[in-house]
Amino acid sequence: MPMDGLTIGFAAREMDRLLAGGRIDKITQPEKDTVILVVRAGNANHRLLLCASPNNARCHLTVQSFPNPLEPPMFCMLLRKQLLGGRVLSVKQIGGDRVVHIDMDVVNELGDHVLRRLILEVMGRHSNLMLVDGDGKILDAARHVSADMSRVRQVQPGLPYLPPPGQDKLDPEELTAEALLPRLTAQGDIPLHKALAACVSGLSNPAARELAYRVLTPGSDRTDDLADAASRLADLIQRLPGMADPRVLLDDAGDPADVFAYPYISQPLDRQTAYPTVSEALEKYFGARDQKDRISQKSASMVKLLKGQIERCEKKLAQQEEELAGSARMEEYRLMGELINANLWQLRKGPTQVELPNFYDENGGTMVIPLDNQLTPAQNAQRYFKRYQKARSAREMAAEQRVKTLAELDYLEGQLLDVGKCVGESELEEIRQELIRAGYIRHGQSRRQQRALPKSKPYHYRSTDGIDLFVGKNAAQNDRLTTSARPDEMWLHAKDMPGSHVIIRHEGELPDQTLKEAAILAAWYSKGQRSSSVPIDYTLRKYVKKPGGAAPGMVIYTHQHTLYMTVGEADVRRIQLVEE
């Protein structure tokens, strides 16, 4: 139930407790829809994240670092002008809904204390972050909404702030059994959790299902005593603020599947990991998910370009193979010319075909040869020799071009594979720079691109034997990883296909289990990821060489041995991931 009204209520109370009275020391805007406020409170710096992303809108304290553009966006500049040095008065949830007000006391240019309010609305694709003055006038917003976009509510600087349209639901903070019972009764004969979600503000279906589960007989979704259920639900909802015990629910693969502000007894308790604060639980759930979504958005144009180039290469390859197949008659043309020349003494101009003995046929057969009746026998022979020469040249050129096309296709598929491994902006930028170098992307800089990003890091795993394994995520990382490895460390790579370089950080005798786990990683992070019996070559690093002028990640190697691996995601997850 990520960021429904119930979760926002827990997060707002936590932030209010920690931030009230704190001074706003720094403001950054790493994304168009994300703002970070650094608040000094209680002798500590707290980083408040306010995100209005359509898919991952949220608010909580964070310890995560975000790369910022070289030139701050206009919204960030306004926030700095209006809020820096101000004091946080309160962080409040409004009406139990998905709206948070952060009130601040700031000193304006005239030295007067004035109220400024940041309003975060967590409303899916309509999520927004707005700065409002003490009179309720919008100073600016992360997203402007014009009259053309919405006739119901506009969000533009200078307009009065209007709250989202009401839903005529009960505020959970003021909920009573007397108010809840008639609302539930009016819903008719439907499951209790659906009736509850329709009556109480800010309750998602999972949250309502958990509350209903706690007051119903196990296995039932309805009650025969609605009055009793309403009384117990009202009491439970009133007690919720004191039940804070944040949990992250993990799926079968061990990834965060949901986040709860308190334990959900309707879900397996052994798959719920406890966290000290709501913010830490929210960051665990949203961190990787939001980063993955943003990387996916930022890489979309690159993926489209690479897929287009791959499609172009595949068409070119098909054409070249067709030309090679068409040149199969090359030897036939030469034979026809030779047979005509050998029998010039008995041929004459005029016939449209002739049957001649084939002296290359061991069985003494004949060959029927089409002729141009407008040409002499000698001219017909020359015509076939010219066809032979043309077909031979075409075959040689097609064969040469086919080799180049296959190499380009291999390169492009490798880059596309690398984009899929990206977990950070640095890695994506390295791939972009490589595509610029290769001429697939025109060189152009934006303000964000001008800021130097830190070098990306490879995946860092640790084998069952406690040995470190490193996996390159892209060509640049593969280069750095391989060139920095010691001569007697083991190097692995999927044979004859795009994939990651894998280094086993160990010299001397290598445990079989570690070698197997490194081979699993080499197979998984390759084009053969979902294939069976993926060949994995392994050799010592000292036998791996980079040819002069070769593209990043391209190497040649000797003294290799080969393992054949069939792996699945579960095999990879059993290997300890130290750092992404």
C-alpha cells in the first residue's frame, strides 16, 4: 500500500517530530519532480525528500545521494530564495488524505516574518509539489496545470491554491463508530474492506483489507454484526498512530513488494523486514524502484536508437546473405562460358539454346545452355564470363561486408545489453559517451551532462568461499575492471557473444564453487542469459590482451578453458551481492 493516506499519516507524524523547529540550510532539485530540503534540527542534518513523480510520489527522510544538474532549475532557485534560512513550523497530513503541508516561518526581503507552505499532493499522475504564500497564492509548482489541461483546477503562479476535489469520505483522525456505521451500511452487501475503503479517506485497498482482516472472523470477508465491526474498526483506526512498527514485505525473490507502517497480520510475517523508522522503510521500498524507473525513462531514447540500428543491421545482413546465395550460380556461369568456347567450331548464331557435352561431368552428361540469338557464340561465351566475374565480385564484397555487419551487430547488441544493466546515471552516461565515440549519437551537451559524474562501479559479489567477484556493467567498466586486475586473477566471459567481463579477486588455487559462481554471473550478464549451455571461457588475466585501437571492452585471450552453464535468476540471487 505504498503512500496511501494511512502511510502518509505515519510519515508526516515522524517528519513533524524530527523537523519541527529546524532550520532549512540547503535546497536541491535533482529531478524535475523531486526536491531535497536539508533541515538542521536536533543537532543533526536531516534530508527531507519531496517527490511528485507520477509513479513513485512520496515524502520521507533520506540518506541517499542524488546527482544534481550544474544549473539549478527555476523552481529550485525560487525555493532557495523563498525558504533558505527559514524554520519548519510543522509537517501535517490534511484530512487523512494524500496531501502534506509543510509550513515554514521565513524572513522576507523586508525583514518581516512570513508564512510559506510547501504542499505535496500524492495523486498518481496528477501528483504535484507547490509553494504557496501566507495568503494561499501559488508562488510556483513543479508542474504547471493550465486551463487546457484541466477545467477543474489550474496550478499556475499567481493563482489561488485550491485543494483537490473532495471525495466525501471520513477523516480517520476524527473517525467514530457512530459516523462510520451508517456509511458502511449504505455500501450494501459487499466485502467489508471494499466498504471501508469507500468510506474512509486515504485508505488503499490493501490497507482496508488488513483493517477488515483484524476485526473479521478468519476466512470471512463480511460480518453479521456491522455495528460491532464499525465499533472495532473505529477503535483500531484511532489506535493506529501508536502502532508504528515499519515493515517491508519481500516477495519470493527477496525484492521489496510492499511497505507497511505497522505489521500486517494478513501477510506472512516471516517475509516482513522491520525498520527503525517509516522513512527507512519507505526508502528501502522506493529507492531501487524509483531509480530503475528513472533510468528506464532516461534510457528510452537510447534503447530506441539501438534497436533501430540493430534492425538496420539485420536487414543489411539478410540482404548480404541473399547476395551470397545468389552468387551460387557463379561457377555455373563460368562452366557455360567454357563449354561454349570449347565448341565454337560447331556453333552458329541464331539458336536460343544449345545442348553440349559437359567434360567436367564424370558420367559424361550434357548441359543445356540458354543463348541470346542476337549474339554470336563467342559473344554468348563472353556474356557468361562477365556474369561470372560480376557474381564473384559481388560475393567477395558481400562476404566482406557481412563480416563487418556481424561485428557491428555484435557491438550494438552488446551496448543494448549494457543499457539493461544500468542502475545509475553514471553508467548510462558512459554508454552514451561510447555511442558518441562510435558515431551513433551526435555530440551535444546539456547542463546536466556538463556536470562530471563519478565513475560507475561494477557489480560486486562475494562467493560462498568468501572471495570477491566483480562484474562489469558496460564496455567502459569491462575495460577498467580487466586492466586493473592482477595477472594471476581469473577472468571469465561468455564465449562468442556480448557479455560482462568477470574478475575473481583471488590468486593461486581457486575453489571449484567460486569458479562455478563466477561462471553463473558471466552467463547471466551475457546475451545468453536465458539460454541453456552457455559457453563460458575462463583464463588468467595475464592471457587477456586488448588489441591496439580496439573498442572499449574488446579483448583477445588464450590458454582458456570452457564451462557450459544453464542458469536462472534464482542461481544469481544465491550469490551474495555486496554492492550494486
